[in-house]
Amino acid sequence: MAKKEIGSDVFLPMPVVLVGADVGSKPNFMAAGWVTRVNIEPPMVAVALTAGRYTVKGIEEHGTFSLCLPSKDLVEKADYCGLVSGKEVDKSAVFEVQYGKLETAPMAVECSVCMECRVVQVVTLGSDAIYVGEIVAAYADEDVLVQDALDVQRMGLFFLTMPDNKYRLMGEEFAEAFSIGKNVGERD
């Protein structure tokens, strides 16, 4: 089947995260859908954020941020954090807040997994910037762990798809990664 050109403005589905930062002396959270792991050792993540966002002010002020992974049960609160700006609305009471090793990276207690990150690099692009953060510490609720490892099915993560602007759940397991392809070259 022939491929149809669809332009260059293509979005890949990514998990929705809450980016937390202290702005001034208050915790603030924003929803973000462009986040990924970018390094194994030391462990690093990257999140793309639009310049001028209120949360960005806190990240740049302190050089720290948190990434918290909301479950589908928190979709309303997460969406709210993406709809309103901390410039106009105090979002510090939307979630119960806790701090870990970094004193300026607020984490939402209701999220089953949170990471504290220290900014190691900022890559400025057109309208956005990529904030690369070293994961200083990660925290998880015990009910999302299996043998001390995260179980994504138990986490209930949801994804943002664009341009339809929908939240979708993660699908089911269907194959073993780094294993299923081992026999491809041997078949003929």
C-alpha cells in the first residue's frame, strides 16, 4: 500500500506527566505530554516546555523540577493543571505536596510515581525548550511495584494523542521486548 504524505507536523503519543516546580515560594504543577528518558547512566529525562510558561520560571529559578506520573483516576486534576496557568490561579492546593532530596521540586503525593530532577542542560528551540534533568531520586507507591520494579499496568498511565487532543490508556502487553525478534534472520 502506498504511503500518503501527511505533512511534517506529526505528534507521537506520549505519557502525560505533571511537571512540578517551586515558583517563588509556592509549588506549581503543569501538565506536559512531551517527555522521554534520554540517558541511562546517569539517569536523565527530558521534557519539552513552551517558553514563558509559569512553571518554566520556577525551573529556571531553582534549576530543579519534578515529574509525577498521574493515573487515569487523576485525569481531571492533570487536565486542569494544563488548562490554567499558575500566573492566574494558585495550583498549590490541587495536590498534596511533598518534597524529597531537592527542596524546590514539589511532588504530587496522589501520583503513584514521582521523580526529582536537577537541570543539567537546556536546549532552546523555536517556540519550546528541552529541559534535560538528571533523576536525583524516584519514589513509587508500593501498590504499583512488582518485585521492586514498576508495573505499568498497575500505574494506570494515560497518553496524550494529538491533533485529536484525546487521552488514551496504555494498551496490553503482547510480546517480550528484546526477545521476539531474535528468530527473524533465521526464518527462510
